[in-house]
Amino acid sequence: MTAQQFIPKPYTSSIENGSFTWSSPSNIALVKYWGKKENQIPENPSISFTLNDCKTTTRLSFSKKESADDFSFEVFLDDEKKDDFKPKIETFFKRIEAYLPFLKQYHFKIETTNTFPHSSGIASSASGMSALALCLMSVEKELVERDVTLSAVERSFEKDFFIQKASFLARLGSGSACRSLEGDLGVWGKHDAIDGSSDLFGVKYPFEVHENFKNYQDTILLVDKGEKQVSSTVGHNLMHGHPFAQERFKQADKNLTDIISILKSGDLDKFIKLVESEALTLHAMMMTSMPYFILMKPNTLEIINKIWVFRQKTGSKVCFTLDAGANVHVLYPENECEDVLEFIKSELVAYCQKGHYISDRIGFGAKLL
């Protein structure tokens, strides 16, 4: 696929107004992407668990305007107008206008709610941008399906193409958003072992997954709910000229190869080693960039050490991963739910901001509501 294939024929039909609502989940990367080229292209492939309960619901209302000179939209989070979100969405609209030429013809009202705290270290940009991309694709689908100048085949908007283009658009808003559309595992980035994988969009993980990883649990410990001192965008850019960048990209590629056999065999010990190593490598890249920075907090390290001690004492298969932030994702098989949640409540909640944590599990992607 090339980006050109996502540019539609000129629309000959029109819609005066309407609305669409999608919910889309966040995701947590097992093999991380850190570092990108121009146009939101990843330096290395990544794979993530799609979450179930941590999601964004976005209602997009649209009405035709007289002039198509500029973008026109307003944004609401939890019914509160959010003008500070507008620059990011304007940038997104500029990036995707070639692929959705109707954008300047409508005024959009974007109403969004998250089931988790904004900027809590759960990827709200992933769920938010994927939900918005899906709403915009629903508008395009309707325009195409109403176009009487097209053949019946051209008017039938195939589901696979719809998801693929939505993922392509979501990536231009937030890289990891392209992995949120489907589940339970998503892959983004060209990888030799995965046919159909692409730098342009995410794909559903195509291989066999062992029972051990079905309904896998993710409890997110909210160590720090504030804004990060260094944004992910800045962090990604610091990989340009990073002394260890090229080795890191090779390592991620190899880890993605390795995790394919781990997911098939159900080897939880190998899974733990790979996933925890990936999390710490991500933060090592931050600590060794120039300028260097640290997003982990003292309580992040306390939690990691407690998990290691608990695992050694009990033989549990619990492990952790981290996103680009201080919060800890505690991953564990479904059959350990009771024991691990007891451990979290008795030993780890003390290190969470106001004792807050979110219990989640693997999910299966976005839904049209």
C-alpha cells in the first residue's frame, strides 16, 4: 500500500448535517516504538495489547458551511469546552486533508469523554485520535455510498479498507493510535515476519495466540496523574542522533520476531523477560538522550522492586510494563486475578497517587455506537 491509495475520488454527493459516535480503546505496547521519521513513520515496528475499559468515546456532529476556506471546529471534553486541544486537532486536520477533502466544507463539534484521567500516562491520544479518525471515516463512507456516479462496487465501502484507512489517519494524529482499532493484539510497522504489516497503518496480529494470553489482565497503577515534563513528541525527536538509536531499532525488530514464538508457545517466563526489558529500554533511551530526562518517579521504582520480590517469593507470572510516563501497567494471566489484585491492594496501592489504580484487561477494538 502507498499513501496515494487513501486519496479518494472527488465527491459528487453531499450531506447537509449528521453525527457519528465511536468508542476506541487505548493500548499498551509490549514491544515499544520510540523514534519516528517524517510523517509519523516509526523507526521500528511495535506490538501492543488492546485494552478493554480504558477508552475514549467521541461524538462528531457536522453541518455544511457556506465557505470552505478554513477548518471550523470546536472541542469538548466531558461537556467542557477545550480550546487548548484545538492546535493539536488543527495540525491533525492539516495532515489528513488530502485524504479527506471534505474537512473544510463542514463545521464540526467534537464531544469526547475518557473512562480514565486525561494525561494519566494511559495513552489518551491513542484512544482519542483513533475515535476521531473513525468518526471522520464514517462521514466519508456516507458520502461515498450516496455517490450515484460511482459503480455499486465502488460505493460498497469494504470493512477492511475502512479500518485500514482509519488506522492510517489515526497514525497522523498520534502514532500509537493506529494500533487501537482492532484487538486483541495490534502490530504497527513493517516487519519481515508479518505479511501485510506496514509503517502506514496498524494491523491485527495475524498469528496463533496461546490460551495463556487470552483475557490477559492489565491493572494500571496511577503513580503520577500530572502532565509529563517532556512530551512524547519531544522524546521521539530526541532519538535523532541518539548514540544508541540504531541498536535500539534492531533490538525492537528482533524482540518482535521473538514475541511471535512466545505468544504461540505460551511461555510466560520468556514473555516477562522480553516485556520488562522493553519497558526499561524505553526509559533508558530517555535517560541517555541529549538533553536527558527521567519520566519514572521514585514510586515507579518502588513498585517495580515490589513486583520482582513478589514474583520471586510466590512463583507468580505477574510482570510490569511502562509507557512514556511514571505509571506502571501490571500484566498478569487471568488465572492469577485474585492473588495479584490482593497483592496490589496490600502492597502497591500505597505508591499510587491518592491510591488510584484502574483494573483493565485485553479488549477487541473500537465500536460504532
